[in-house]
Amino acid sequence: FPSHDKKKYKKAVSVYYIAYISKEIGDYKKAYKYFKLIEKMPQTDSAEVLQASQMQIGDMYLRKAEDHPDEFRVVENHVIPQYEKALEVDKESALAPIITDKN
């Protein structure tokens, strides 16, 4: 068997896809847990997916806000700040205009 070089294994990307799939099947608690795990990883590991992860958290907050009786306040206090946090990761990325449109 060939040896596995840990540097080639993209842990953050793998965690991102676990989180994304969890979100898509409606397991928001698990998705949130894994998206937040990416934040805690070293920047060298998380750089590829950190901004997308932050945006996905904003999307989940928005989804929850739609069911909340005070939707406006939830969007104002949680959704918008989360999208702004995602944008701060890299204002020049390909994802930045999408985040800006959501905001």
C-alpha cells in the first residue's frame, strides 16, 4: 500500500462537504457544527473553504430567520453580520459578489 502523505489530505475540504451535505438534507445542527469546525482549523488548512463555510452559516441563519416571528430582527442581528464576516475573509474572491448580493 502506498503511504499517505498528510499534506495531500485536505481535511477542511472534506469537513466542508460533510457540513454541506448535512445542510442539504436538513441536519442543520450537524452542518453548523462542521462549518464552525472549519473556523477552528489552522488558516493553512481552512483557506480554500473558510469563506464558503462562513457564507453557508449565513444561509442557514437566513433559513431559520424565515421561520422566526421577528424575521427582520434575526436577519439584522445574525444573518447580515454573518455574511459580513464571510465577506471579510476575502473581499476579492469569486464568492465575494455572491455574498454581497445576499447581504
